[in-house]
Amino acid sequence: MRYIPMTEHDRQAMLASMGISSVDELFADIPEPLRSAGDLNLPPALSEAELVRHMKALARKNVNLEECVSFMGGGAYDHLIPAVIKHLISRGEFLTAYTPYQAEISQGVLQSIFEYQTLIAELTGMEAANASMYDGATALAEAALMACGATRRNVVVLPENLHPEWREVCELYLKNQDVEIQYVPYDEETGTIDHAALQRLNSASLACVVVQQPNFFGLVEDVEPISDFIHQAGGLLVMAVDPISLAILKSPGEYGADIVVGDGQSLGNSMSFGGPSLGFFATTAKLVRRMPGRIVGETVDGDGRRGFVLTLQTREQHIRREKATSNICSNQALNALAAAIYLSLLGKQGFKEVAYHCLQKTAYLRSRLLEMTPFRLKFTAPAFREVVVAGEVDWENINQRLLKEGFLGGLPLKRYGMPDAALFAVTEARTKAEIDRLVELLGGMS
């Protein structure tokens, strides 16, 4: 049996060794009103065979999403993943290696992290990147805190077209940090940040302005006026970017961004029901010592051989807690390795082709929807990989009908205050036939 329970004799022996007579005495310090009274509302215990049978019955109720054609985005995307990535990250040297506390004995792990940092720095146009964060949302929250510390200001500006769940994470991080969040609306026609509304903010108190590029609706922002505004005010520009888009859009470095974050799921990592993923974090040399997490650096040993070391460790487990820039406990090393292999394998040209296919297929879906269905586009700004489709229909119901046809439909935006809209994503993995079939189905459901 995989699980061998303790006998009553075992329990009594353990209690006797501690000098107590009951398990309740272990919790005597907890006030009585805070203790749970009675049994938990749980079904009776099952034998191993019964439990396995029960779990298999539950699993059979799941839809096999791998057999579905996915047009759902909103933060996790169905990109093609070269088979070699899974093979390489499954090697024992990487899959079983723990966080490198005694890092220098793990030269292979450190080199893989160093190469990842280099690729992220090149991709974002920044001068330094750390060894990864948990995910894009927490990376953005850390960036906001870092901007407040660097500028000694306490107002963070978030756009209302930022991913709503990323916004919630930022609010959770910042609400007990003596930091004020101000929101800037987006233009109802274009779907991009309202620059006039941004100009009306009291710029003297702003630590940073956050720009998501492309934004939650998949729309491309005009970043240069925002960059000029916040830098003239003495604040920082924080960009939350989609890494695939950087193959064809200007890099954040070209816009003068001070801190760049994003989610690396689309870089060779599977969707996996939403996680795990990795957050990337890059900044300028001027701000590098304020960056959370850890940085791997390159050096030479006493014999002149190339080697790698943990150069910067600003987390509270490594230095005095009051000096720590963050309490982030680890980097997502295996996911970051997958991203590094993905970028290295595709190279600059291959990576650009992935982004180009996303752009072209998104444009094709937009045109076909307008031609073949009564639905309309919610916004007019140029789009990358995602499009907001509007219509007076029940999008949840449409998704249920699409699922029966083997399609994962768009993300209904009712939960985000848009009951008439859904967010559809198109990656290089989608074929023309799949897009045409989706449009055909939607045309019959309107």
C-alpha cells in the first residue's frame, strides 16, 4: 500500500514522548473560538482501490482539450512547441535540480540561466534581466514596487485596458505598501490608452506609468507620447509586454522603458490549464541593483576558464530582511530554460516568422468575421494575435456550442464588464481551414 496509517499505539507513543496525553493538547495555545468544532464536511475515507476508481471516473468527465482547436487567449496561448524542448528540459540535470543555493557547483544550471537572461535582455532591448519571476502578473507588481523605491514616490498609474487579473495582483501587492494606484481610461473607440486623460494627472507624484503592449484587448499602444510624459515628470515607464510581439514591434528599450516585464508562457511552455509559467523582468543598468530576485553573472576562474556565479541576490533569504528588495523565493528555472531553448532554436528569423503568422492570421480572422457574420469589431486600433468580437449574444452559450464542434471559443468578457464581447486569439498554430470553420460556425450561431 502507498499509504500506511498510524495505529493507535503509534499515536500514544508519540504523545507520550512529548509529555502530553492527547492531540488536543498540541493546540492548547490556539483560542477555543478559533478552533474547528466537530468533523469536517467530507465523505468517508476510501481504500486505495476505491480512490483510484473514483479519480478515474472524475477524469473521464474532463474534456480532452488537446483534441480541441483553441481560439481562446487572454493570457495563455496555444503556440506550437518544438518537440526538442520537452526532451531537453526533461534531462535529469535540469528536471531534478533544485534552486541553486550552493550555486557555483551547478555550473550547467547557472549557464542555462545566464543564457536565458541574455536572450531576454536582447529581446526587450534592456541592459539586464534577472533569472525569472513567478509569472507576468507578479513580475508587474514587483516592477511597480521597484519604481516606487527608485523614485521615492508612491503613485502608480495603471491603464484600465491592462489585463484585469494582472491589475488585481498589483492591487493585492500594493494595498498595504503605502502606495496609491491611479487609473487611466482607454478610448472607447480605439481601445488604447486615452492620452488626454493621462496628461490630466498630477505628474509630480507619479512613480511610474504602466503600459501593456499589446494591451489586454490585443491592441497595439502608441507608447512614445506616454514615455515622453512620464519621463518629463521624473517618473519611470514600466512596460508589460508580450514576448512574441517583440519580434515585429519596437522593443521597450527603443521606447525608453525603465522596467520591462512579461509572461513567458508563449515561449515554448504549454498552457497547462494556466500554469506554471515564468515571468521575465528586465531593466536598465542604472536600476539593476533594485531588481528583485537573482542575477547570474559570467566570470573566469583562477585558471582563466569561463564560469558562472550568482552575482546579485536581493531576496530576503540571502540578505538582511530589511535590505531585501523583494521576498520572492525562487526563479522559475525549468520554465525559463524552456524559453531559452525555444528562442535559441527558432533564432531571429524563425521567431519573427511566428509573430508574422500571428499578425496575418489575426487580420484574416478579423476580415472573415466582418464578411461572413453579423458580428462587429469592438475596437479600431491595430491588433496583434487577439481581437475583441462584439454581438448581442450569450457568449458563454456560444462557447458551449462551439465545444461540441471541437472548438474552444473566445474568452467571454462579461466578467470584465463587457457582456456583448468575447476575446478571440489566433496563433501560428491555427490553420486557414480552422479559421474558416470557426467563422462558419459563428455565422450560424448569431
